[in-house]
Amino acid sequence: MLDELQFQTLAEEALTALFKSLNDAAEKYDFEADMNNGALTVEFEDPPTKFVVSPNSPVRQIWVSAHLRSFKLDWQPLRNTFVLPDTGQDLKQLIAAHISQELSEEVTL
């Protein structure tokens, strides 16, 4: 298991990279991304919807709240990314899938 400092570093890198990808995509698609106090939000205007992506240090996971569900991603050292165990999706793939669902069009991050 990752120690606290390793987790914080990896989570910050993952969320920063995701935030950059979201900002690039937001120019083309109808949503806004914001990073505040280590948590990332993705907001949609119509209908008003918000996804939240945040690190959970005690359990060394990144948690995503989207479409009334919670997703818990674990660090996968072989893939060098946070992964949802149930589907094998990495963080960017999971967020892209939910944004695509929300906007009813294919979004790639």
C-alpha cells in the first residue's frame, strides 16, 4: 500500500492532469471544470449537474461522485494510474464516459 506522501503526490498529479484535460475539452463541450482545495468539480448547466473528484487519503483512493453514484479508484502501479477495479477504467476514461453520458455525445479527454 502507498504511504500518505506517495498517495498525496500521485493523487495530486492525477487530478492536475485530469483538470488540464478537462479544461482543454471544456472549450469544445458544454461544461466547466474547477479545482479547489484538492478537489475537482465538473459542472453542467442544463440540467444543473455536478461531478466531484477527490482524493480520500485514509483509504488511499480517489473517489468520484457522478450520476448519483460513487466510484472508488485504486492506484494500479502496473498501469501507473488510478483504476476503477470493477471496470478497469482509469480516472480519465471514467470521467470521459460520464461526461459523454451527461452530454449525450462522445467526449474524449
